[in-house]
Amino acid sequence: MQRESHLNNASLMARREAAIPRGVGQSHHIFISRAENAEVWDVEGCRYIDFAGGIAVLNTGHRNAAVMEAVKSQLDCYTHTCFQVLAYEPYVELAERINAKAPGNFAKKTLFLTTGAEAVENAIKIARAHTGRSGVIAFSGGYHGRTLLTLAMTGKVAPYKLGFGPFPAEVFHARFPSALHGVSVDDTIASIEQIFKNDIDASRVAAIILEPVQGEGGFNVAPPELMRHLRTLCDQHGILLICDEVQTGAGRTGTWFACEQSGIAPDLITMAKSMAGGFPISAVVGRAEVMDAPGAGGLGGTYAGSPLACAAALAVLDEFEKHDLLQRSRDIGQRITTSLRNLAKRHSSIAEVRGLGAMVAMELCKNGDPHQPDAELTKALAAEATKRGLILLTCGTYGNVVRILVPLTADDALIDEGLAIIAASLDTLQPQA
């Protein structure tokens, strides 16, 4: 696409500020002109390596050729009918393939929606319909969306919850484990038991929901023993276990679903983001008898499971199989983790490097003390990297975590170039004696 020569980032930012509410945040004052795989170019012609991936949406890269071709073919047939009015085969095929991928030796069914928040909210609706209960337990640091119900489950106030309350009732938060910060799995389980004693009886809890790797919370990984504890606890009390895999799903962590690596099968799984390579679609997949709990007409949405997005998602599944992108995710994760841990050897400001597969982050601190989060350094590092041609994202409860979500289709040379920019940026901000 040929950019208009008069466009520049500053003038577009001025127009943006005049036309769009301030609540729509923007990490970088950059306007994109074109993109290819793991690279983007702005309206001024500057090239950037993309370590953000549209916030975990582009596991198969920008404008993946197979995905683009699938969507173009679908455009020649039909673009919208609303599945609840006139159905179409790609929706059914995609459901069949997702059902086959979800863990658990039981029959499964899948519902398609448009956004991650929709998927999470519908998972709670389904859980309540199946159990006849209303309570929900989520976790500190978790992120589940921007609707009122999903905000109630989100375990971070600023900026997501500020000014938007009150939120739906009977949503409670347990502690999420973090060895770095002294919260053990036993502490987490004890906090759930405390909720049962102080806030809501276990017999009134419909679901426990967690991210196998917290996204906005800072890429904190749920230990397998926690997942096993939760499975046992839910079975004991007749509670449904929901894994929110909106960010971890579609191969980001080295398996199609991150929960596969814990050895347990949730009752329901939500996913979105990368499952259609940049086209909006989300899903709830789970036990067939649970998914069938709502009556006819109780689930759906006008654009839910759009034909274009279904075609794109089927192409994404094919790309993962054709190019063994699950193994590629594991290889990329090892490459990034090794590089960042080597960087940590000369920078005590790196408190921890963590993640699962190619979902990797580093937490930054002051004075080598992990209990002193350094949000200022984190923000400065992202800004310095941008100046050098690398797009990074920050996250974490205290804003002190740099996360990497590079497309799995990026080659090693490009990844190494991005990692070198991170190292050079941190060296500039914290010169070594």
C-alpha cells in the first residue's frame, strides 16, 4: 500500500486526540502503514520489529499468506449471514477441529463468538446454567476482559476498573502463586479455602477461572501442582474449572492450549486472539453436557463465528500443522529465555525471566530487590527500544514487566535482532561500571 506523503505520526496523533476518547490507550505514538510477518512500517516509512504481535494475536504473523488466501476465497462466497439465521459449514468444521484439540477424554462442543471478553462472559453464563450456582472465584493479577462481568473477575484495578463500578456481585479473588514474591501454591489453596469460609459457601460457587499463564498480570505461570489442586478441589465441590486461554491459546506456549502442559482437563476453555491470525473470533470449548446447559437461543451473537474469521482460523490450524509451529514456539521460547537470562547476569534490575513456550517476560526491579518494582525503568526501556526499531509491550500489576509476543513465524535472525535491541536499550539506560 502506498502511503500518503503528507501523513506523519505527529499530525495523526493530533487528529486522534481530537476525535477519539482518551480512554482508548495507545502504547506507542506510531501509526502503521503496512506489515509483513514480524515487521511493520509506519506512515513515515520507519521499520520496526514487532515483539507485540497485536497483543498475542499474530502467532502466524502479519498477513500470513495462507490465512489471506483463505479469507479472499471466502469473500467470493459470502461474508455474513448470522450463524443463528443461516448456518455455514466452516463454523461446523472449525468446531470439530477445536473439539479434537481440547484436552480431556470426554465429548466436547464449541461455541464461537467475537472477542475474548465475550468468550469469558459466556463461559460464566454456561457454568451458571449447568450448576445452578452463581459464585465465581478468580485470581489476583488475572485479566479477563473489559465488560462489567469480566472486569469484576479481572484482578487489577488501574487502569481497567477505575470509575466503572459497581461490578457484578459474587466474584471473589484468591491469591495467585509467585515464588519470586513468596506466594506458594499452598498459600493459593489456603486463600480459596478462606473464601469458602468468609465469603461464599463452596456449594454456591459455579466456577473457578484462571489463566494458565497470566497475561496482563505479568506472565506469571500457574504451576502444574496448582492446576492439579484446582481440578481436585473443583471435583470435590461440584465446581467447574475454566481455563482462560485467550492469550495463551493457539500455540503461544508450545502446546495448542497451555493447560495441556499441566496434565489436567478443564471443564471449559476460552480462547480468542491468535486463533484466526488477526481476524476477530473467540471460542468456548468444553464438556458437551456442560455446553448444552443453556437453552436454544441462550447463546450466540450477530457477528459470532463470522464466515471470514472461521476461514482464517481453519487456515491457522493448517499452518500450525504444516510448519510445526508448536515446536517452533518451544524453540523461540528457549532462544528468548536464554538471551534474557544472559542479560540478567549483568543487570541486577532483571528480577526474573519467566514464561512458557514463546510467552516470555522479564520483571524489572530497583536495587536488585524484586520487592521494589521499577515501572519507570520498564517504561523507559520500551521507549528506548522503540527509538531503536523494536515494538515492546509492558504489563504486570505494578507495570514493571516487559513481555515478548513475537510471531512464531519470525526467523531466528529477526528475533536475535530484536533481542539485541533490548540488550542495547537496557545497557544505555543502565550503563555498566
